[in-house]
Amino acid sequence: MIIPEYGRTLTPEEWQPVIDELLAARHILLTTHENSDGDGLGSEVALAIILKALGKEVSIINPTEVPPNYLFLKDFYDIRVFSDRSEEDIQEFFLADLLVVLDANLHDRIGKLWPHAEFAREMGRLRFLCIDHHLEPEDFADVMVCETYASSTGELVCDLVTALEMQSARQLCTSEAASALYAAIMTDTGSFRFPKTTPYTYRLAGELVEKGADPEMVYDRIYNSLTPESLRLLGLSLTNIRILDNGLISWLFISQEMLDQTGSKLFDTDLIIRYLLSVPTVRVAVLLVEMKDGRTKISFRSRGKIYVNRLANHYGGGGHMNAAGCLVTMSAEKAQQVILEDVRKFTYEHLDV
Ligand SMILES: [Mn+2]
């Protein structure tokens, strides 16, 4: 694992182990975490376009569907959803030389792909490469670049592409790859405002625009994409947000019934968490969503030095200091009790340190 100090960028030389893996492979699979987001999807689409231009056979195969507001990325490169009932999908792990995991640093983040990938590594020739920017990586890949300084995986992929361009002495970043990378960086920086948005990140965004990225289209497709169903869920959610402990904690539970009643889907809950942090006194925001399979999806957000990734870690999840999540196998009712108690304790312990 390469671990440079905070606040710098990997040099083309430091990308060499990654480049060696990519160039040695003939057939490459790209994937990202379950419930994919703009960073994972944008990064894999851009990398696929570039590897294809380098003559590789490249498939993007994800554990879950592309959310509707990212479907435009499928116009740039085909994105498949893995089915463990498809012989062809399972076979592909044995035909491939390399699996690239983007925007995830724990093996179970790639969900149902993992057992098949692992089997192919044991029995076949598949190797693993991981490029990510989350905290506390698990050492599951043959080559791992996990850089928490980076605003996004997209930022890391930009640097990788530059290194690949230098090495191959070719322009590889097409306007579509540039738009995909722009989407990755824009979404993971909350439209260029989160703390890890450095001057370098803004420069990269500028370079991507020079290379043909279309910021207006990307923004419009991603953020002006509400369905009537998701609007109804938003309305219902806003009335259910609870502000607790003198405004320190905001809390929202979205039940399966609320999803059914509004006709909305799990990914429609993604846009809601930011409202939980829109009250300035709130230090920790918690969103719980009851899933169809009985598990509960929990998202944490925080302000300042309350590192909610530690809370998420405690339940087997992970993420960033101020944005993290986990999936718990607890009924919604039980989860609400247990989590609220833990969140309170954690918040008071870490307040104003
Ligand atoms: Mn990311």
C-alpha cells in the first residue's frame, strides 16, 4: 500500500505499480461499491474508456443498479449489473486478468461480486487492484492505492490518467471521460465545497473542462433529477426529522412503509441526508432507512471534529470523517434504540475536542 503524507498528490512514478497491473492485463473488470454513487460510477466509466483506448477488453460490472440520475454515464460506457444467476457473468471472473475496485476499500462493499471474484482469484488468474480514498482500508487487493487526502476517487483517477498519458505518449482523456471524471469529483465534493476540495481539486476540474467536460449537463442530469415519488418522500421525510439534544443531533428514520407509500426507492433517500445537517447547531446527523431485506441502512454526517467514521466502523461500516455509513442486521425498531443511545454517547464524548 502506498501511503504518502496528507496534502500531496501521487507522482507518475508512484502510480507505476498500478500502471504495471493495468498494462499487463488483457481483460479488465471494473467495479464499485453497492448503491453506487457519482464518484464510483464516474471513475469506472472514465477508466473504462481510457483502458479501451489502450486496447484492453474492459467490462464494468457492478453489484447494484445505476441510480436514475447517473444513467447518462451509460451513454459513455456500458455498465452491467452482476447477476449470480448468470453463467456468463460468473464466467467473466475466470476470463478476466484483473478486477479494479473503485471507491471502496473493504471487500464486502462490492457485495455479491466478492465470493465470485475471490473464487476466481483462488482458482484462476484474476488479480485485484483497488483505488480509493476512504479511511481505514482493508488490505484485500494485490495493489492498493488508498489515499485519504483525495477529495474523490475521481481525483485519483485523473492523476492515474495523466500518468498513463505520459507513459503512452498519447492523449487518452476524451470529452466523455472528462465529463465522467467531472461528475465523480463534483458529487464527492458536494459541488466543490467539502473540506477536501483543495486548490488542486479546482485546477483538476478546470483541466477536465478544457478536455471537454460539460459541467452544465453533468450538474443538470445529476441534481435536477427528482421524480414525483422522490419529491413526495422528501416532503414526508422533512416532516419527520427530529432535532434532539438541544439541536446537537438530527435524526430521521425512513420506514419501508414510507418508501412504499410514496412509491420511492432506496436511492431516493440519498438526497435527504443533507437536510439533516442544514440546521447549524447540528453536530451529528443520522439517517436510518429500513431496507426490504429487514436490514437497516444507516448514514452518518457530522460537523467539525466528530469523526463519524468511527461510529460506522463500530457497526462494520466505514467512510470519511464527516460522512460515513453502515448496514446493520437489526430490525428497524431495535436499530433506532441502540443507535440513538450510541450516537448520543459518542457525540457527547467528542464534543469540542
Ligand atoms: Mn468517493
